[in-house]
Amino acid sequence: MFNISKIRKDFPILKRKINGKPLVYLDNAATTQKPQTVIDSLVDYYTYHNANIHRGIHTLAEEATAMHEEARSKIAKFIGAKSTKEIVFVRNSTEAINLVAYSWGRSFLKKGDAIILSESEHHSNIVPWQILAKEKKIKLYFIPVKDDGKLDLDYFKKIFTPQVKLVSLVHISNVLGTINPVEEIGELAHEVGALFLVDAAQSVPRMPVNVRKLDCDFLAVSGHKMLGPTGIGFLYAKEEILSSMPPFLGGGDMIREVYLDHSEWNELPFKFEAGTPNIADAIALGTAVDYLEKIGMENIFRHEKKLTDFALRRLGKLSYLSIYGPKTVENKTGVISFSVKGIHPHDVAQLLDQEAVAIRSGFHCAMPLHQKLQMPSTCRASFYVYNTTEDIDRLVEGLDKAVKIFQ
Ligand SMILES: Cc1ncc(COP(=O)(O)O)c(C=O)c1O
């Protein structure tokens, strides 16, 4: 059962007042708030179990290791991975994509090869490939985004050549909320023998995602966008592909044996986890997964769709406001970018903050998309499991007030 008032009570920060008014947090695409269970999980780990993992044989080390590996199992099950060997802990989606670019890209790509991205990518799925492209002299192609925020798949089919070795694509746009048809695109990628990477930073938190159903080769996720702490995320990769890749970073834990002239690598996934990992945050991410599963990803997705539909209708009636991307909830979820006529987005965000409504303003780490759609910097409201239609009413009231002040 989806009980919104019960859910809201789980998030202590939602009791906060800003400028004397109850907080309305609509910056969830940037990072989400944390339920008490996740906060408690961090305190519990440091209070009772803290030790380094995989090495010690004392009780604390064994407890910490078991808790860390249990978190990995929860994540593997959550996204439908075949085994925990396919889950590599990293800091965030950005690091997950960089790991693939550095390890897989540098080993398997050669001059003349190509990678397909899209114009709607977050910078974290553009810049690592630009660095690689320059170094290896490979080509980058970008699937165009149409005015309605959808990808131009006809063009995509035209740029598909045997030189394409990877398609790396955002699942849900962090600017427009568009849900891209990743299953269809993955199938096309595999038809020409290319691998398929899904940037799932916005999708894994808000909809059911199953890597086997998607049949992606890599999936990048940030824990802090799905109720977990900052500084922890994961890369999913098919076991056979991870096995073929060289290590990304070298050091302790990622080796089986070290000699002065060479080293032998540890088994998966530890081969990709050099040094002491972020133990406490990984465990707390496992707790976040428990929380999401208890509510149910289908329920979370449905709730967010309802809020998005409500928000699109409410915001759509404001004559001073332009919404970018899809105007209906079909193939879209709870991320809405907009501009207010005659007011700079930073001023809108600041005036809303006076009303305790937290939104984002700027380019949202997606400058090429803003350039393509000729959008100046924008305001972005993004929803999550604890938001309500009353929060959207407060957003609209705040916007009305901002417009009056500027008139
Ligand atoms: C679609 C998308 N990809 C990647 C990222 C990068 O996430 P992080 O900064 O946690 O690495 C973000 C963050 O906003 C995002 O929205």
C-alpha cells in the first residue's frame, strides 16, 4: 500500500522549516532526501560494526564484510543481475561511466571506431567519451533530440555502421524527464555487435529496472539519487564483459597476488575495487534498497506519474510559463524544466526559496541539450516518493508570487 503520509514521516528533513515555512523539496533529480532507516544504518555501522573489510578475521571485520557484501546482494537482486560479481561499487554514476571508458574503452577501441551518444546526455555521459575519443581517435555520433524531447530514431538508424562499438544512452533525461526507448535501442546496438551502456542515474530510483530484461551490457547508478548516501553508487556489467576488462585502479584488495615484477588480479567484482571501499555508505545504500522495495518500484513509478500529470496540468495553465520537452505524462516522469517569462531562472529559484520551495536553476549539467533546444538556462522541478500534489500547489503559488514581484 502506498501511504504518502506514512512515507513522509520517514523523512526527518521534511519537518524542517525554511524562512518559517514548511520545506517543499523539489530538487530530487539532483539528490534525494534520506529516510530515517538509512540515517540509522550509518549510525549503527559506525557505532557497532566499524572495521576494514575482506582482510581481518576478528568479529568486527567479519561483521562489516558480511554487511557490505549483503548490500551488494540486495542491489544485484534489485536490478535483476545474475550474480553479485556483476555489481562494482563506485562513488556515483559519473565514476561508473568513467570506469567503462578507461578500462573497456582503452582496451577494446581503436582508431576509426565509433560511439553513439545522444544530445540529451548529462555531461557525465559525454565528457569521458570526449577524452577517450581524442586519445584513441574514435568518432562520437549524437542521436538528435527533437523539439518534443524525444530522440530522432530514424537518424539513429542511419548512423549505425559496423564501426559503432558502443551505444551509451541516458534512460531518463535529467532535464526533460523523457523516458527513452532503451530496450529498442539496445537491440539495435547488439544487431551490429556494439555494446550498450545505460545511464540509469534517474531511472533506477523511480521505475522498475531489470538489467536482464533491458539486456544492457553496462548500467550506471548513483546511490544518492535513490535515498542512499552520497559517495556510493554502482556499475552493473555483464560478468563475461567485466572478466575481459583490465582493472581501472590498482592497489590493495583488487589483487590476488603481488610480486615485484607483476601482479595477479582478484576475482570479480573485487578486481575493480582498489583500496578500502566506502563501507558504511554501501551498507546504507542496501538499506535504501530495502526501503524502496518495501514500497514497491511500481508504486513509486505510479505515484510519480500521477504527480507529473498533475504538475503538467497546473503549470500548463500559467500563461507566463513555458515547459520544455514532453507536455504529457506519456514517456515522461517527474522531472519538469520550465522558464518564466521575463525572470531569470536563478531569480525564480531564489524567490521560490523565500517560500521554502527548493527547485534547481541552470543548465543541469546538460549544456548541449540546452543549446540544441535553444533553451536559456531553465528552472527544474523534480519529484520523488515523498512529494504530494500540495507541494505542486505550493510551487504554483510561489511562481505566482514571483511574477507579481517582478511586475
Ligand atoms: C542522467 C544523469 N546521469 C548522470 C548523472 C551524474 O550523477 P552523479 O553526479 O551522481 O555522478 C546525473 C546527475 O544528475 C544524471 O541526472
